Amino acid sequence: MPNPITDIPAAASDRALAHFSALLEFETDCWDTHAALEAARASDAPADFVVLDVRAPALFEAGHVPGAQNLPHGKMTARRMAEFPAGITFVVYCAGPHCNGADKAAVRLARLGLPVKRMIGGVTGWIDEGFDLASGA
């Protein structure tokens, strides 16, 4: 009987290691982002990353990751991004897995030579993890 899991064999361990390790260079998740934000708040040291909500301002105001800044991907210019500390890592997110706004933002930031990771799940994932949203500008 056909088995959709094993009909195509799993990759060799060395290939799987390379693939999944590479994913972690490009993505973070809501849980890790939440933990890093909490750790930054608990210490007096400045965070070494900035969370950017790339949705429209009205959506940001309705509910966003606490501590995130609103910067739609279309406004990510070299001039605007120069306002952030050099070498800071950007964590971008949008509405959720059905939205590619975070991917568009990541492309813009990468083209500007800036370090970037996408927070998989976006707002939907944040809520699914049980984390609260902040509201307002």
C-alpha cells in the first residue's frame, strides 16, 4: 500500500542537517522571539535585534507584537534603515502564514545588506502560542 511519508525516502542525515541548519539562519519562531524580547526586557542591556511589523499601520494599531515597530516593507529604504544601529538583526513578520509581506520585507532588507530573519507564523502564530498583542501606535 502506498505511504505518502516513506514513498519518498528521507534525506541522508548530512543533507538533513545542512537543510534544517540553514532554515534557522533565515527564520525564527514566535516562541524564540517572545523569549528573546522577555530576556531583553529583564536585562538593562540593549537588544541586539529589532522586531518589525511590516503590515499596514491600521493593522499594527489593532494588534502587534509588544515591542515591535511598524515599518511596511514598501518604506524600507537605505535612508530609513540607516536610522537603526549598524549590525542590528531585523526580525520581520506580517499577518501569518497566508501572507508574504514578511518575505518581501526580508528581500528588501537583504538587498540593503542587512541581517534579517522572518518570524514564522506572524501575528497568527503569536496568538496561537498564547502570547498577548499590544495595541495602539
